[in-house]
Amino acid sequence: MTEAQAKKELAEEEEERLANGGVSLHAMSAGTFVAMGLDLEDAKCVVSKTCSRILSNFYSKVSNSTASKECYCPCHGKEGGQFD
């Protein structure tokens, strides 16, 4: 299912609920909420990848450092991974 299909389905469900006497519990629709969540997840991955690149670059330049080289990067599937 694509994002557009999911948003359309959620909008249709919300329309039906409102047409049947339901009330809108939030100012934001469910489709908008889901889209914002997906955007947030994308942004988190961009930040994680940028962090990994910066740390990798840093550690390659400071190879004699005694600093820990471990970093949790959820988008890369590395927990406690080492950067060489």
C-alpha cells in the first residue's frame, strides 16, 4: 500500500465516521498524522546517516584517540557498531 493509498483510505474512514454522527477528536486528521510520522521517520534517518558520516570521518582522522567509537544508528541496523 502506498502512502497516498493509506491517506485516502484514512480520509474515507474519517468521512464515513463523521457522516454517521461521529465527532472529530483532534484538529489533525488521521491521514495527516500518519504522513507527519512518516516525514519524521525520514528526517530521523537523514540525521542518523549524517551522524554516521561525520563520526566516521572524525574517527578516521583521530585514529589514536581513546574516545569510544560506538554509536547507535537505527537506520543502519548497527547498535554499538564500530567506525573504522
